[in-house]
Amino acid sequence: MADAAPSTTDALFEEFMTRIRTGAWPVGGAIPSERKMMEEFGVSRIALREALSRLRALGVLEVSHGRSSRVRKLDMGVLGRLFPLLLSSEAQSSYQHVFQVRLPIESQTAYLAALNRTDEDLAEIEALLAKLKKRKPRGGASIIKRDLDLHLQIARASKNPLFPLLLEALSQFVVSSQESSCGDDPERLAMAHRDHLAIADAIRDRDPERARAAMVAHLHASASRVLRG
């Protein structure tokens, strides 16, 4: 059975996104008036406004009272809202797929954190480690959140703003697996804490290669525990 043809609104939305992506509608520039676009595309005002409404909802367009809509610059806040939505719209990802993406990302965040971290970054990492050390079995979602917070703080210490954005978006795909397989086992919690200490020690010592190796070892150990169940 052939795929259904896209609706007029869908087709307009894709065309507008292409114009923004290619620079035909430049950042900061006003887009054509509704009347001009209705004439160009031969569409109804309803379909046109629905497509424009999608762009505004995504934060791609901004509207000032009494003025034309303009293309917005996509700051990190906008990207942070869009990226998880894009990921979740794709085919269902397995834990193994996510692990294969997280491994190169997090090994590099550890490496860069060892090079670029500030004293404030290190203090935050150590504070999160102290909280994790106090955690108890049956901690459920709070344990997983603290674990993710530590990994995100290491990503922030890399000083590349894309790393925490990517990691936070990916994190939603591993939470359920961690809850069911690793969240409340005392032995596994102790092993994870030792791994985290090794990573933090390397970051503290500004040893990027050791930090990378410690993170790789930790992620491999964590993945093997989850995949074994």
C-alpha cells in the first residue's frame, strides 16, 4: 500500500523548514506576508496558519505585535526542547543503541572535563559524589537522577555546551533500564560508586587519558549489568 500523501500543512511546514535551513529565510529576517505566501503556494489561509503555528510552537519563529514574523536564532534552550522530541519521534531505540552513542560522547566529556574543569566544576562533582555515596538501596528514581546529574555535571565541565544537551536528551532512554536492572542492588551501587570515584580522581588530577579510560570502563560495566539483567 502506498504511503499517504502529506497534507498541505505538512508540505508547507517542510518547505518552510527547508527555507530556514538553507538560509532562504535568514535568521533575524522577516518572512513573507500571509497574502504573498497564499499566492505563491496556492493554499488556504487555514493551512498556511497551521504550518506557521507549528514553527512558532517550536520556537523557530517569533512574532512582534504589529510586525511580520521573523526567523529566530536557535539558542541552546530551543535546541534543548527540540532534540528530545526529535529523538522520541524516531524508531524505538534499544538500550544497546543508546549505549553505542553514549560511549563516544561520555568518554570525550570525561577527557575534556579533565582538561577544562574549574574549581567550581570539581566542587560540584565532588558534592554529587558525596550524595551518591549516601544513597541507599530501594532509592528508585532519586538514585538514577543523582547518577545522571553526576554525568551531566561532568559533561558541563567539558565546556562544550552541546555535550550536556545531547546527554540529557539520551538519558530518557536509559532510565527505565537502570530502574529495572541496577537501581537497588547494593553490590552494583558500590561498583558504580568506585567507578565514579576513579573518573572524578582523574578529572581532579587533570589527567584526560585516565579520565577517558575510567569513563569507558564504567560505561562498559554498567551496560553489561543492564544487558545481563
